[in-house]
Amino acid sequence: HSSAKMAAPLAPLVLLLLALGRPALSGAQATEGAAAAPHRRFEYKYSFKGPHLVQADGTVPFWVHTGNAIPSADQIRITTSLKSQKGSVWTKNKSIFEYWEVEVTFRVTGRGRIGADGLAIWFTEEQGLEGPVFGAADKWNGVGIFFDSFDNDGKKNNPGVIVVGNNGKLLYDHQNDGSTQALASCQRDFRNKPYPVRVKITYYQKTLTVLINNGFTPDKEDYEFCAKVEDMVLPSQGYFGISAATGALADDHDVLSFLTFQLTEPGKEAPTPDAEIPQKDKEKYQEQFEHFQQELDKKKEEFQREHPDVQGQPGKKPLCFFLAADDVFETVSDRELRQIFEGQNRIHLEIKQLNRQLDMILDEQRKYVSAVTEEIAKRGAGSPGQQGQVSQQEIETVVKTQEEVIRQVKEIRSSVTDALRSISGAQHPGSAGVYETAQHFNDIKEHLHVVKRDIEHLVQRNTPSSEKQKCPELPPFPSCLSTMHFFIFVAVQTVLFIGYVMYR
């Protein structure tokens, strides 16, 4: 009876544990499946990608280009859209990893409905720098993935993707588009697409898989299955390359990126970077390091001979070093105060320069007014009949000049006002700079008032009070064409037009 009571509350607990155990088991299975995926490591020595793809001498780092290939900042044009072109790019060093994956982005464009010849991605034991197979050498030992644009056999199965393996003894069958040697293939149109075409080629555990992005979407991971070859044995070390060729028809073959990844089986450690460096390169780098080390030791000895006072026990420095360090560094408040003083000094110098320029202008105006006054007095004494006319012209000239001077002074006044506003916003503790600037501005105003009084006095002295200046009346504007002449002209034009129409 007691055992039954204990079993009743334990039953829901057992069901809950069983329910939780099922997802835990599926999670373990998922973890085990994820662990089976290979480890990917990017290999920059076997890759290229824009921008800044080429160096100053026109070469691509870690790659060599041949034929008609043209590297640029953001892509490599393997062949241009000209007839009978061949080009290729290859890695300079052999890969030392067994399994790999490459992601290639390319664009094939042409003006014709049909293009030629095509593009090829290679992994071979030796570099096929030039040859008849899409711009690369024939009889290769490795694999080539061909993107064939032209239909040589007339079976209407192009453009297509063909995977062809070779042991170094076979010649490529051009007449049949490699169909007799193809290990796998798929029919895909890769020409003139709105977006670049992407291809992912994976060689892992003796299985070669080709996935392709058709170029209709900007999604980089939108791949679809193209071909798969199992039990494929490739060289353990080889060169990666990409080539293209044109014939009677031509396309532009542009490669935007070639990214290579090393694939490592789960549980196996990837080779260290030291193991990837050949022994010859290690010896060369070691020799360069020793040379640089010797140069550094010589520089140290020369410095110690030229500066014997700096020598001492390690960890101890002379007192002058710490004093110099204290002099070099400044606090935040000191730096802000120094910047405020420098700004105030620059503003003060600009205002002084403006004041000097205003003084020069006012002096010149005083001289000019005095000279005009003397000239008017002389002419008035010599010819009384022309006094009013001469004095009026001179006064108009003086007034125009003074208006120009006043306009320039207003501009200077606005700039001075902006300088005063910036000074007031600087929050400087002292006010000596503001007072001096205000004093300069008051002096300018006083000079302007003096000029204004001189002009008014000159006008009142030379213009009679009873006479009012009147603008000269314009002569009557003669009519260029009378009404009668206008109608006659219209009638003649009408008769000529009707006669021309009847003549036609």
C-alpha cells in the first residue's frame, strides 16, 4: 500500500525525464553529424580577390599570369573579346594539403547570341601555362572543370559544365566537347548573366563535388548541384589555375575572385605554418634574419659609442631623462589653456591688421577729398559758368567712391563682429583682449564719422541750397517702323508665301 503511494507521485517525474531524454539524444546525434564536417582554413597564398588585386609592377601576389591575361585592381581578364586569344593564371607554389575547396567568381560576357570557346578551372601536378585546351596545356595530370561555351559536336548541349580527369597521357577530345572523357557534366548557361557566376568545387575524401550559382541572384550562398565524381584520386600536391580561350567567336572572360580553403578531417590536426614552408625558403629566411640581427647589433654599438652618457645598468635611467619626460608631457588643462591663448593671439593679430588697412584707406580718402576740393576751387575761380557742372561731376565721383569704401568697411565690420563673438565664446579668464578689440572697433567708427562729416561739408559747400538736382530728360524715342509700313510688309510676305506654295 505504501509502495503504491510512492509510485503515484513518481510516475509524472519518470514521464518528464523520458520526454527530456529524447531531444537530448537527437541533439547528440546532431552534434555528431556536425563534427563529421571537415575543418576549413583559408589559404591566402592560393587565392586572390579585389580590390587592390595587383601590385605596383602589375603582378598578382603568389600568382603568375601568362598569355593574354590582363590583371587589374578588381579582377583578372583572362581573355578579351577578340579572336584567337589565350590566357591563364596559376599559383606559384604547389599546395601541400590533401583535400581542398575552391570558390571561384567569374563573368563571361559577349555581344553575340553564341560565344566561344570557354573557361577552365584546374588542379594539376604541373602548371599548364599555355596550350590548346581552353588556353592551357594538354596531357595534364589532375582534373579540369570546363565551362564550354561553343557547341562543337552539334548536340545542342552547350553552354555546359564538364569534369574531365587525366593521368597525363590523354589528349582532350575537342570535336566531341570532351563527352567521351567526361566523368560528370551538367548543362548550365553561364553567359551574360546579371550577376557574376559562382562555382564551389570541393575535393574531400576522394569525392569531387561541383556546385554552381546561376548568376540570377545576388545571394552568394544560393548554390545548386551540378556534378559529382566519387572514388577520384588526385595528386597530393598540385597547382591551382584558371584559363580561357576564344576562337572565331569571342567573349570577355573575367575572374573576380579565386578563394582556396584547406579541408582537414575531424580529429586530425592541420599542418603548422612552419611545415608549409619549404626547406629552401626556411634557410633563406634564416639567413636574412641573421643578417638583420648583425646589422642591428652594429647600430647598437655605434649608438653607444656616440652617446656614452646613456650607458648604464639595465632598468636604470639618468635623472635628466625623467625631467625631460615631465617637460614633454602636458596635462589636459594646460593643453586647453594653451589652445585658448593661441586662438586669442591669432584673432588679435588679424584685428590689428584690419585696423592698419582701415587707417590706410581713410588717409587715402582724406588726401583725395582735399585734392578734389582744391581742384574745384581753382576751376570755380577760372570759369564761373562751368562751376556747377564741374563740381557736380566731381561730387558724384566722390560719392560713388565713398559708397564703395562704406561697403568694404561694412564687410570688415561684420568680420570683426564675428571675431568678437568667437572671443567672447572662448571663456577666457581675462578680458584684456576683449577690451582692446572693442577699443579698436570704436576707433574705426570714429574714423567713419569723420569721413561722413567731410563728405556732407563738401556737398553743402558746392551745391546751392535753392537748386534741386534734376535728372536729365531723355530725348524722344523715334519709332523704327510705322503702321503703314508694317501692313505693307505683311502683305508682301503673304503674296510671296502663296506664290511659293503654288510653285511647289
